[in-house]
Amino acid sequence: MTAPYVESDIREIAATLGEEAKAFSRSTILLCGGAGFLGRYFTALFAHLNAHVLKHPCRVIVCDNLITSGRAGAKAPRLDGFRFLTHDIIKPLKITERIDYVIQAAGIASPYYYRKYPLETLEVATLGTKRVLELGVRHPLKGFLFFSSSEIYGDPDPRHVPTPESYRGNISCLGPRACYDESKRLGETLCAIFHELHGVPTRMVRPFNVYGPGMQETDYRVLPNFASRIIAGKPVQVYGSGKQTRTFCYVTDAITGFIKVLLRGSPGQAYNIGNPVPELSMLELARVLERVAGRKLDVRVVEYPDTYPADEPQRRCPDIAKAARQLGYKPAVSLEEGLKRFMAWASAVYTGTQF
Ligand SMILES: NC(=O)c1ccc[n+]([C@@H]2O[C@H](COP(=O)([O-])OP(=O)(O)OC[C@H]3O[C@@H](n4cnc5c(N)ncnc54)[C@H](O)[C@@H]3O)[C@@H](O)[C@H]2O)c1
């Protein structure tokens, strides 16, 4: 089976982090949601650091209940210093050894799945995050990273696009996306409170559409959908008007940013992590994929399927000045380059039979 990541991407992340990565020497990391798309990249990165960078290896406890991790996540790799637990983080997790870092990436990330599992979506971001934060009260952590989302901004007022961290959002607490948006907001509130009350060094990231090798074909986010249909030779389906915009951040740039926030972000604070250029509509995204594929694609605008939650934000683009200024964060992979890497991987892995 082809790996759910690309080895050269992992080397690139380690090279970009350079000396910073040495902070993980001799440390123990709890990685929640470790069987998911981003979790598998973190796993591969820590395995690479142990093999090639760290004098004293780190130990990693990977924890996931496998609710959306699919085939790629179900099979835990055999790696020295890694322990894989099938565990729902909503339930108490007993860890007797010392922990230095917590990465709380467990969540239900795709709109298709949060429509299917609304309560699980809400609970993992709130009760689940609280359970893991409680570990931070007992263990003197060096860093706690919570995966929030750019969705916490809802459908931003165009005057606030690109959107800075200070924008408070435009969200309905009763809308079909509320189980995700609102629970991520509450997850951030919990992180701020645990920092204030107990001194837990919490940091939050708000990722903006991260993509790359390892995304499951049945992830139902836009790029796996498009890729699966292109590989099958079927028309590419753009939902709604096709004018809604997004920006896309290749996974190497995103993981580099997440690690920088974990190690050096200001405690109790949130950081946008994404690539602000280009902000493009879904119809324009299909045209970029046409250039990457090197052939004309049949692109059709269709109605939203019933399985997709309504009220999708019209624009989404990060202002990353805070992470750039404080942490030296600078995405380096262009959209075309990232899509080339993603499509090369997907062509070897996707079956084209899912949609
Ligand atoms: N990838 C992105 O563009 C993006 C954007 C914004 C936010 N995020 C957030 O980043 C995190 C990781 O995203 P991803 O793209 O890797 O998603 P993913 O769905 O691939 O991975 C999430 C993992 O969390 C696990 N999980 C869910 N509920 C759990 C529970 N109760 N206990 C233990 N494990 C549980 C799932 O089984 C899955 O393996 C998520 O919290 C997501 O909301 C991601």
C-alpha cells in the first residue's frame, strides 16, 4: 500500500524546521487524532526526526478512535518509540508517564462527516479537548496545541477578508455547520481558560484548507472530490454557484506552521495558519487543476448534494501577519506545485470509483 504521505515532503518539513525541531529531543508527545490526515503527517515527521535529526529520540503516544480515519488510518505503522491507542478522547485517558507536549488534532473535519455525526463533532472539540487539557494540569507541559479551524470566522464580512485573528466571526449557533464552528470556538475558550486558571501553555491554530497526499478519497472535502472524479475521467462537479472562494495550504507549509506555533506561540493565543495566495473560486480551482492535469476537464456547476451542510462561507482567506511576525512563518509551496504533488500521489492511490 502506498504511504499516506510523501517521504520528500517529510524531509522538506524537517529541513525547514532546522534547529527548532531539536526541542523534541528526549520528550514525550501525546498526539490525539493521530490516525487522521494531519496526524499521519505528524507521525511520519516524528519518526523521521528520531531516525535522522534527534540525538535522543522522542516518544509518541498516538490516540484516535478511528471514527473518520478510514483505511489509511486503521493500520498503525510499527515504529520504535511509538504507542498507538484506540481511544475516544471524550473518555478519561490515564497516562502515567510524563508528557511534554500535547497535540489535540482529534476532530471531525469534513462537512460531510459533521453532518453525519453532529454530536460526536461537537463533543470531540469540547468535552474531548477538556479531557486532554486536564492532563495538562497534572503534567507540567512545554506546549499544548489545539486544532481549531478557520471555520470559526463563519461567513466573514468582506471588509475583513483577508481575515486576521482579531475578527470575531459571523456565525449562526443554530445553522447546519454550528456543531463544528461553535464547538471549535468553545474549544478555544477552554484552552484560554486552562491557560489562565492552571497555566497550561495552550496555543491554538486556525488552519485554512490544508491539503496534500494522505487525504482519503472518501474525505469529501473539495480536493479529494475533484481528484477522484478527474482520475475516473468523470465531470468535475462544482457545488452551488462555484463563485465561493478559498485559499489552499500545502501540507508541508501547514505542518511547519503548526510546529512553530506549538513550540513558540504565545500561550493562550490563536494563530491563523494557511497560504493567503491565491484566493480563488471553486471554478477557478477547477481550471488550475486543468493546467496541472494537462488536459481539458469537463467542469459542471451542480446543486449542493443533501449530504452537504448548507450555509457555506462565501469567502475564506487568512491574514497570516501574526504568525509571520512572531514565528517567521512563511508558506513556500505554490498552489500549482502543491496540486502537482497531490495529484501525483492521488493518481497512484485513488481508485476513481468513489463518486
Ligand atoms: N485539514 C484541514 O484543512 C483542517 C482545517 C481546519 C481545521 N482542521 C482541524 O485539524 C484537525 C485534524 O484535521 P485532519 O484534516 O487531519 O482531519 P481527519 O478527519 O483526517 O483527522 C481527524 C482524526 O480525529 C479522529 N477523531 C475524531 N473524533 C475523535 C475522538 N472523539 N477521539 C479520538 N479521535 C477522534 C478521527 O478518527 C480522525 O482520524 C481536526 O481537528 C480538524 O477539525 C483541519
